[in-house]
Amino acid sequence: MTKRIDSTFSRLRSENKAGFVAYFMGGDPDYDTSLEIMKGLPKAGADIIELGMPFTDPAADGPVIELAGLRSLKSKTTLKSILKMATEFRKENNETPIIVMGYANPVHHMGYAEFAAAAKQAGIDGAIIVDLPPEEDADLRAAFDDHDLALIRLATPTTDDARLPVVVKGTKGFVYYVSVAGITGKALGASEAVANAVERIRTASGLPVVVGFGIKTPEQARSVAQDADAAVVGSAIVDAIAKTLDENGQATSTTISAPLALVRSLSAAAHEPRI
Amino acid sequence: MSNYPDENGRFGAFGGRFVAETLMPPILELEAAYSEARNDPNFQEEFDEFAAHYVGRPSPLYFAERLTEHAGGAKIYLKRDELNHTGAHKINNCLGQLLLAKRMGKTRIIAETGAGQHGVATATMAARLGMDCIVFMGETDIVRQKPNVFRMKLLGAEVRPVTSGTATLKDAMNEALRDWVTNVENTFYCIGTVAGPHPYPEMVREFQAVIGREAKAQLKEREGRLPDAVVACIGGGSNAMGLFHDFVPEKSVRLIGVEAAGRGVDTGLHAASLTGGAPGILHGNRTYLLQDEDGQICDAHSISAGLDYPGIGPEHAYLHDIGRAEYVSATDDEALEAFQLCARLEGILPALEPSHAIPRTLELAKELGPDGLIIMNMCGRGDKDVFTIADALGVEI
């Protein structure tokens, strides 16, 4: 449902501040722990939740997220259990948008129409499917449109002026600007270049622009929040979870609290009034 | 049928460009550059020059008299692409792609490799054209293909071990895609098979199509007619597509691809994507994949590192679905036995990859009878496999 996304951004606009988007891998390191982390995210300052769907071959991700996906799969996470996690979350929270993020094959295997219907029912608001560029997402977009779900597109530093209209056409909710040409978890792009890109995409799309890839510290979140409508953090949160795990990759006493503490400090920085 | 793929890189429901947005501009750039090059007579001339004097084309079409006698039926001809420089058909494609890379002003070449044949061929052309070369190779494959790893290093390439996933070909491809996405400016990704995002399946097919073109003309000269069937092993499917392409419009010619059945298609330990997989999306294209009930990719298994891939080129998926080509399989054991048979009867050590095509070729020869004509692609030589074979036979060398 794009309504939750739209009202989140209009609230942020009225407060004159940027939002904070928190990514984590669903089912990492196990279903119950992961669900508890998810439930804690809104209170820790996440305005939007990106719920990662694991895939065996995440070719656009760096090692941090790849390993999280493999841990999640090892604990028997399926697309259905990701949907269940969203359903459980919605029992206590009906405001925070949930965007699922992953790769095309598991969704394709379930069937686009079935996935869209199930996602809607689970209270999911949209999806980012990394390996479905605009040229290939027409079928999924049609299924999403039937259920008023947002299929969110990625723009990157390689998306030039000629290509930008193709990328923003038909997109809903917001546009996700990947600040560096590379995989997840790399260094953040230069702030001036990011600011220019955000402006360019916002003008072309008429939608809010969130910026991700490479934000690890409150300083970086604060800097991105000057220009972006929201700052996205993924690898740093996933890494905070990974650091708490025992030698068998199992949760310990700090696996829930550590990532939430990080989200609190990053979101506070992103939420500071713009200079 | 040769009009495929369409402008979106589709072979019917297969193919396409399923890549992250970061890679869309570079693959569109590649498509434009390739389309310009293929229409430039100078590019073709340069390709032909290297093909003749560096690669050693045309490769012979050899009448395998003793294998024919052994099978007791149709005449079996072997297209000897194992006699190419670097010992496999892979160099045809690397020659084409690296000449294109040079034309595009790219200075850094990356490639994935399974058996190491594509890695060696890429490293060879990169050395010849004076380019930097980085080859991604799964750690599992590095262990079982040591001679090729050393060859790549001798050729000046850097071999980067890939430890993620199952540490085989699919993981090497993930890693190469990650590298490409990070270094798009100066880097050319030389994909080794007829898979990946458009335009790779078409481009690699065109560079490999020299195999079928030559074989067709050579058999015409020898026998005065078309073959009844052409047979090739299939991992990603580049040697098969190269052999098949010119025969696709010749309706009387059966096209037969042999997948790796590993320990048996019903054991779950195999690499037969068409026989034992389902359509899905991986590595830039929609095609048949080995996957579980949740759409997660399954590990492929084959004694041959070059066939150990959970997908197949999208054009094969298309030819399979429309019924134009037939796809069968051969197990590890059958390939091992065929390897030994070919060595003793013909004095040729085939690579483990084409060893898979031999048992089905022998059966087919019997089925077609003495008036039949078969061309099998001997796409690689077996020197690289002697350690694996010794190990499988329990021999210490």
C-alpha cells in the first residue's frame, strides 16, 4: 500500500527533516530473533523498514549481506516465512512502511501475482527487486499495481540523463539512489555528487529520493540527510548483528539490542534539523 | 529462427537483461558497440586473421573410424576444436570479445572460469592484446584444475579465488558481476558461455558459430550432404550453440545436447538444468535453473568442472521448449568410461566435458544405422583432467 509510504514522507516533510530507512536481513540469524529486531526498529527511529529476502546468489551485494542471507537460509527462511514476519509485525504496528528487498528468482518462482497478493495481505507496502531493471519488471509491476503496492526502482551513478526517465517512469512511493557504482557495503559517494543526483532524480520523478550504500556512521547519515528525503543503512546494521553471533552463527544476549542501539544513533543523526 | 533474440534479448520467454541498474548502462553500451563491430568488415577481418594464424582455424573434421566401428552404425565425425590454441573452443569467443574490448577502449578484462579453459583462453588473448586480466575461480575448482590455474598465472593473469557459496562456477560469476559493477568505467567482462544478460548469449553464439559453419562445409566436402545429427555436451552451452547455430534452419538435422547427469538426475547430484530444472532468473537471464521449491539455487554436481553450473544458456531453453533441439544427459561414470574408450580407440584424450557427449553419440550411431552421419563436437582436450581422472580411477600419479 503506497498510503503508508506517502504519509510517512509527508509527515517528515512537515517536520522538515529527513527520514531513516533501516535494512536488515529477514531470518538472520533466525526467525524469532529477526522478528524481535524488526519490532524494535520503529522505536529505535526507523521511519521505513527494508526487510531483506535471502537469496543464494546475491550478485549485487557485498560479503556482509551475502553472509547474512546464507545464515538466514541456513535457519530455513523461505519467502513464506518472510511474509509471515511482516504479518506478525503488522499486528502491533500499522504505520511504518515495510519494503521487502531481494532478488527476482524466489519471487518469480512463487509467481508474481501470488506474491503480490500475499505481500498485500501481509501488510507489505512495496518491494525492491535488485535484478529487475525497468526493462524486465513490467509483469511484476502489473501485479503490484493490482494491489496498490509500490515497486521501487534503483537509480545509480551510472544512470545518466538519457536513462533517468526510463528508470523513474511508472515507479511509486520513492526512488532509491545507490550512491556508488558498486556492491552493498562499500564507501559512500562524495556528498556534492550525491546532492546533485538527489535533486536530478527528485525533479525527474516527482517522488522522494532515499540514499543508500555506504552509510556507516552518524556523521555520514547526518550529511546524507541534508539533501536526501531519507538515509538508508543496511550493511552496518547487518554487521552489528553479525558481530554479536557466537561461533556457530547463533544469536546471543546482545543480538537484538546491538543493532537497535546502532539504529538509534544513526536515526538520531539523520533526524537532526537540516542546516 | 536466426532472427532470435529480439531487440530485448529474448529467445521466446528466455533471455533478457536481469541485472542491477548499475549494470544496465554498461550492457547497453556493450550492445551498441557489438552491433557496430559486427557490421564492420574490418572487425571481421581482424577476427579471421587471428582465427587463422593464432587460433589455428579451421579445426579439422575428423572421421573417427574406430569409434564408428565400435558403435556399429552411423559414421561419427569429430569436430576437432580441442586442437585450437589453448586446447578448447573457448578461445573463439575470447578472441571476439577481447577484440571488441580493445575497440571499446577497455583496458581491464575480467572473466569467470569453471574448468579453467575459459580463464586460460581469456588470459591468453589478454596477454596477446596487452591487457590486464583478472580471472575469478571457485576454490573448489582451483583445487581440481591446478594445471589451468598455473597456466593462467604464467600468462600474466591474476587468479582470484572465490570462497562464497559452493566455490564453483556460479559463485565465480557472482564475484565477476560484483567486480564489474564496481569498476564499470575501464572494465570489460568477458563471459565464457552463451548465458548472462543480453547481448552475451547472442554475441558468444556468433563468435562460436564458426564451429558449425566450418563443420557444415567440411562434411559437405567429405560426404556431399548434411549430417543427420549434431551432438555436443552442455554446461552453459557455448560449444553446443556454436555447433548448432548453422544447423538450426536445417530441419532434417537433429540437434542433440548432452547435459551432465553427475551421479544420476534422480539423485539430486547433477548439473542437468533442462532435464532436472525449472525456469527462473539468475545471472542476468531467464532460463532453466536447478532450484529448490523456494526458488533458491541448488548446487550443481559434475565430475567435469566445465559443466558444473546450475543454469543453461537461454537459447537452449528456447530450442528445448519449441522442440527444435533434444536434450539428454550422461553421468560421471559414463563420461569416465567414454574418456578411456576414446583414448584407446582414437588416440585422443578428450576433456571430461565432451566425454559426456560420447556415450550418447555412440547410441545414436547405432540407432541411425550405417547410412547415418553424425558430427560430435570434440570441444576440449583432456590434459587438464588427468589428475581428476586418476583420482576417480583410484590411481596415484
